[in-house]
Amino acid sequence: MNRPTRFEGPKKATNVSLSAELVEEARLLGINVSEACQSGLAVEVKKARETAWQDENRAAIEASNAYVREHGLPLAKYRLF
């Protein structure tokens, strides 16, 4: 995953506790542990933000779903598929 993300930029030294066996295997396989940790952390941050957004917008999402259940899609008559 070499595409830029909003998390690229200055790095901050951090202590992380990882399984010694896992770190050794990563080293033998040529995996950059820092980059792998950052990629994994970025995925978890994205998931947590998505969950928080869904929680914050749950009422609006439910209201929209209820409207569609009751009235159908607003522009359904114009759909070509």
C-alpha cells in the first residue's frame, strides 16, 4: 500500500510491544515493521472513524431508510436499470 495517506508526514518515535517471534519473522521476510504498524494503525483509525460517523448519524440514516421503505426511492421512475 504505497499510496499517500493523510497520515504521512513527520514521524514520532513510539514504543510498541510486539511478539518477538513475529518481529523476527518480519525481519527475515524483509518487512518494515514501522511501516507495517503504521499501515495497520491507519486501517484501525479509519474503521473507528467510520463507526463513530455511523453512530453520530444513526438517526438520520434510520429516518432516510424509513422514508424509502414507506415511499420508495425518490427518483426511482428515472432509473434505467
